[in-house]
Amino acid sequence: MARDPKPRPRLTARTADRHVLYQRSVQAAETDAACYARWFKKYTGRDLRVLREDFCGTALLACHHVKRHRDNRAIGVDLHGPTLAWGRIHNVRPLLDAEQQRRLLLLQQNVLEVRSPKADAILALNFSYSVFKTRRELGAYIVNCHRSLKPGGMLFLDAWGGPDVLKQQTDRTRHKGFTYLWEQRRYDPISHEIVCAIHFEFPDGTKFRDAFVYDWRLWTLAELRELFEAAGFEDVHVLWEGTDKKTGTGNGVFRRKERGDMDEAWISIVVGRKRG
């Protein structure tokens, strides 16, 4: 009789890797890669082949895009060298073969400056562009995205809001082997600056405090749409996430809407297309 495999050691604050925990609790990269490819084809009538993931971190989404089709290429852009290095080891190296790895380009550059190679679609997800705290900065970023896209290319930025987002509170979500905590630490209604943090707790009682801390500006959908249009994007609109009737939380289904719902908290995606 074969022996049972050696059980994995239980996670603790000392042994856990914050990037692994983030990918498991925050990201759904395989699903996202499929969704954005589907939306792109719906809007343009063609397949999404060259995707640029801005503020890519560990480049997990870019890797999943490359794996979807042999003609797919991805560009990941991020300023933080150690996080990119982690992604190269843990996400890029495990790709199927060297050919897949060659179709993924990681750039340690400022997203305000990178323009080449041109992309079919640019994604800035998990509200990462919120590091820009002035209209001038965010507007410059969106203009650079417009320049970096091929004719007919698309820009997708996710956004969040609602009264619940403005409260000082911590939400907890259990995962296998750990608990994910999202803390809304501070919000200033004058500047719209907001500070949030991610923590992790483990079954042995240890805690990984401030695994990630975010010092952002909370942007409104109206502001984002105006900046898209000022940059030259066409058909600028919002994809609004529906609500699960049983749980009252988002159901992961996004549909185009001209008017949003008065939800306590919501997530949406702002979409714009470059003239073809």
C-alpha cells in the first residue's frame, strides 16, 4: 500500500509568502484573462492577442493570457523590481515551455513613460492606478495608455465606491489555511485620499500585519469617464457588477449601464476604445 503523501506544513506568519497569499485571496487571474479576452472580442470583433498589464506586480494575469493561445503575447509593467523578480521565479518559470516565456515581456518601468510595444488592450486592475492623486497625473497616465494602444485598442480600469467604502472598518474572508483581512484605515472627504491595508491571520494565532499598504486617491466614475474622453477615447462607458440576491455582494457579472445602483459598496470597470 502506498504511503500517504507528507502533509503540507500549516501556514504561519513566519512561513507564509505574502505574494502567494495575495494571489490566492485577491486575484482570479485565469478567470480575468478569459473575461477580458471575451469583452475585447465583443467590442472589436477580433481576438485579443497583445495584452499589457500595468502595475502588474507578480504578472500572474499576464502569464495566464500567454497560456490561453499560442499567438498571445503579454507585457507586464511595474516599477517594483523585487516583486517582478518574484513573479519571474514563481509565475514565469512555471510556464509550459520556453516558447511561452518568450511571449511574455516584463518591464521595470514607469507606466507614465512606457509606450512600446503597442498593445491591443491595457488593463490596470485592483484599483492600482489610484496611486495617482491628481487629475494631472492620472490624466497623463490615461493619455499615455491611448498612445500605447494599437488603432481600435481598449483600456480597462476597475473602480470601486459606495458609502461602505468610506467607513473605517476591516472585512474578514476565510481561505484554506488563512484568513484575509481588508482594512479601510483612513479616508479624507476633502482630498479623497484613502489608506487601506491587507493583513493575514493563521490558525496558530499568528498575524501578518500590513502585508500590503495602499495610499490612494478614491476616484469617481464621473472623473474617470471625463479623463478617458479628454485623452481621446471613444465609446467610454461603465460595466457595472450585478448583485447576488442571496448574499447581497457582487456576483461577478458585469453589464454595461448608464446609471448605477445605490449599492452600499460596488465594483465597476471603466472602458474606452481608441479610434480604429
